[in-house]
Amino acid sequence: MRIPTLEQDYWALVSGESRHAESPDSFWIPPLAERQSLKPGDAAKLIFEIETESEGGGVERDCERMWVVVSEIAAPYFIGRLANKPVSVEGNDEFYLKVDVEVPFLPEHVIDIDYPPQTFLDALFSEKPKSVWPR
């Protein structure tokens, strides 16, 4: 299992721990014990750095905060299913990041935790993900 990189995947995850260390008074993250003890069905908010091509042919990088729902634990990794539509790649069907694709992450990437309602989880997990992250 590997974590995505800008060089290989054109997107990467930003370390919430690093952001918190830089600005502990203004950038809160859940305690490490909570981030390490996520279970299937829990939602984790992550920061995605996404690289796209600008209209002029240059490279643009955007950051988006999006939710993933934990579907699998492959310690030390979590696998989540993306619950948001990335705005920065809207209309690009070739790009990996889209609703309901698998995203691998570590506790260091988690910036918030939530617990979606069972009806949402039932609908999400009733089908296989749109894209599976390589194991």
C-alpha cells in the first residue's frame, strides 16, 4: 500500500499534524488516540492537494478539504471512500479523484472526525467503490 503523491497521482494528502504543529492555536485536529481508532463507517476530513493544468498550460495546485468514509483498515493505513466531489477537477472524468473512489490515508492526515447516519452508510456501502486503490 502506498500514499498518493503529486508526482505519480497528481494529488496528495496534507499532514494535519504538520499544519497543527505550525499553528496550534488556530488549526485544531482531533487527539491522536481518536485518529488512530477510526473504524469502518466513521468519516474523516482530509486535506487534498490537487495538481491540475491551467488554461495556459501551466501547473496549478489547489487544496480542498473533503470527507472520506472509512471502509477498511489495513494497519497502519485506513482506506476511505471519498464522499465529496472535488471542485478543482470538476468536469475531468479522467482524474482519479471523484465521489466514491478509495483513498488511503494515515492518522496524521485526519483533521476532523464525524459519524454519518446509518442510512448514508447503507447507501454508500451498498455498491462497490467506483475505483479501488492499488493494494
